Amino acid sequence: MSTLSQNRNEGPSGELSSEELGVQFALQQQDLRVIRKIDASGNVSTFATNANFGYLLEMATDTANNLYVADNGTCVVWKITPAAVVSVVAGVVNVCGYNGDGIAATTAQLNGPYSVAVDTAGNLFLADNGNNRIREVNTSGIISTVTGDGNCGNSGDGGLATSAEICSPYGLAVARSGKIYLSDSNNRVRQINGGTITAYAGAGSIYFNGDGLWPLLTGFDETIALALDSTSTFYVLDDIEHRVRKIH
């Protein structure tokens, strides 16, 4: 474990980007309802805005360059095509809650979705923060729970992911291998592989205790975002400590 970047000045919540084929998308600092596009030449333009946008947070793209955005304020995940056509892919606008799985994602209630990720097959994953669940929307548009029994807790490692307790999940990433990674308010990163959940990083303590440690002995303080690069190197945004941590 090492620190890749450190900045003691706190940045704006939600200032995150998603990149595909040299094009970046970022939330406008002054208004988290405006998505800006930065092309490969560095030109900045407004890509999408919508009267129904609430409090946009983390974003992800699929292989067709569709953009998916977690809207923590209106309790939906938006899909925005390369032509900037906006639609809801999961949740019901301004209806926050939980009404079960195995239904069309556009009729399912979410509760403060925080982050999204897309796997190589086009399945969408979302951190359903207020419901203490990671959920999947498959390519047929049906939603299910990948991990979390709905209770806020920190239990179940080594067992069935759907029976485990997680608490207010924030960060989310999916590897090319299909492994799913999440971070939550327990200040830990956990891995889901083949339906089993295990601890991946984080001692569960709220402090910075240095670099060069085994990941499971490393202290984090609010791990709000996760990312994997093309070499499967793992990055953790440690918000309160103002650091990007690298696991390699």
C-alpha cells in the first residue's frame, strides 16, 4: 500500500470523472447538476444537464460510451448516450426506498445511490448507499442484490455475499475478471468473487497509519471512491486524509 497523491486542501464533494477512449466527463464544481465533457484535445463543453438532475455523484461508462451517473438526490441512476439523450436506467425519480429485487430496475426504489460501475458484459452495478446494498442491473434491465442484507454492519466475510452486512457503501469497481470491489463507512474495501465476500483492504480503523503496510493492516478514513486501471492496479480515494492510495 502506498500514497499516490496527497492534497491537504479539501476538494468539492462529487468532483469525479469517468474516462473512455480519451474523453473525460466531470461534474461542474459550482453545480453538481451539470456534466462537462473534456475531449482528447482538452476542449471543455457542457455535455448534459437536466431539470430532474438532483445531486450527481460518481460516474462510469460502458463499451458503447454510454455514461451512467449516480444521482444521490433523486435516488436514480441516469443513462446518457453519446448524443446526450438522458434516461433513467434504475430507480424512480424522487422516490427513495426499497421495494425488492427481481423486478424491472426502472420500477425499483433506490435510496441515495452513490457510485456506479459497468462490467465488460454491460451489466450495471450500483452502490445503494441508504439501503446498505450493492445491486446489479443486468442487460435485461432486471435488478438484484449482489451483496448486503439491508442492515448496516460489518460481518459475513468468507460467506455468501447476499447474507453479509455492509454499511453505507460508497466506492465501487469491477475488474475485468468479474470481481467486484466495494468500500463503505466501515473504512474497509471488500471483494466479491463468485458470490463470496472477503476483506480486501482496510483495518477498519479511522486514521492514517502509514504506507508500505499489508492492505488489511492499513487505516483509511472515508474511502469514497475506488478505481482499477488496465493493469489491475487498485486505487482508493481516502477522503478525510486527502490521499489517493495505491494497492499493488
